[in-house]
Amino acid sequence: MPPVSSLPEAKLEGRSQGPLRFKLGVPIHIRWTAPAGHSRKDWIGLYRVIDVDDRDVTKIASRGKWLPVCRAEYDDGRSSSIISVEETKTGATGEVVFSANVLVWRCGVYEARYHHDGYTPSLLIELT
């Protein structure tokens, strides 16, 4: 798989200046944008920064802390965490919310990683 820098642009929107801070247990909303031709099996995972040592490929398990970006692609009920998704000829946008059992329950610095086509190469990494 090519490195992150050579892949089509994808981004998580709504990032403010400085670190984002969340109280433990508060749902985390992530708005995302993907280019045309993205896979309906793309997904977003949350990872502790100190646990990840590769910027291009996620080599650790998401431990269940992930959400799909498109409805009906995974059969385990995670689609209920998709707030919105809109697909056009030029790409797609959407919003997911990490809450309850897909929310991280340990203090620390985390990053959201946008993964392509059900696999673990990272298209985008954003500190949350």
C-alpha cells in the first residue's frame, strides 16, 4: 500500500487550533470528507498515540473503537453511530459519533485514523 502522503486527500473536519479536550465519557463527533471513489467499507478508528509507532499503517488492533463511514456495510450494529453521510460525484462527507462501547474509556492523547476499504493503512491521521 502506498504511504499516506501519496493517497487521495481525506480529512476530518472541525479541528480547532490547539489540542481538543474531552471529558471522560462525553461522545466524540467526527465529521469527515473523502474523495470520489472512496470505498463504502472505509472506517474511522480511535488510537492512543503512545501505542502507535507507524504513521502509514496501523499495526495495532482498534480494540472495538471504530466506526464505519457508510451505513449497511458492517452487520454488527455500528451503523447507528453514523449521524450523516452524503455521497456525490465528487466525493462523500459525513459525521460519526463515538459513544458508549466504541468510546475510549482511558485518559490520554488519542488520534482518529481514517482507514480505506476495510483495511488498516491510514489515509488520514488527526489528533482528537
